[in-house]
Amino acid sequence: TKVIIEHDMHVVFSLADRISVLSGGRIIAEGLPDEVRGNVKVQEAYLGGAHRLEEATH
């Protein structure tokens, strides 16, 4: 088990088997990369909203 703290979502999605996402000191999402990638709160906080999701994952 390793813990990586990273803000670059490209890196996170490519390396992690499970992801916990924090925003404002609170966990806003946990799960598999595809689950977290599809989470609206994660999209708003780190991916610039749903319209930028495609850009952040490629």
C-alpha cells in the first residue's frame, strides 16, 4: 500500500487503483478511478466541471 498526494489528475488516474479525493479538508469522493472520474463533486473541484472531464482524462 502506498499513499500519494497529487493534484495532477492525469497522474492520479493513471497510477491509482483506489482514490480518495479531498476538497476543503473533507473527503468528497472515494472509489475506483472510473467512479471518482465520474463524480460531479470531483469534476467541479478538480476537473473544471463536467465539460472538462474529457480533457482531464486524456
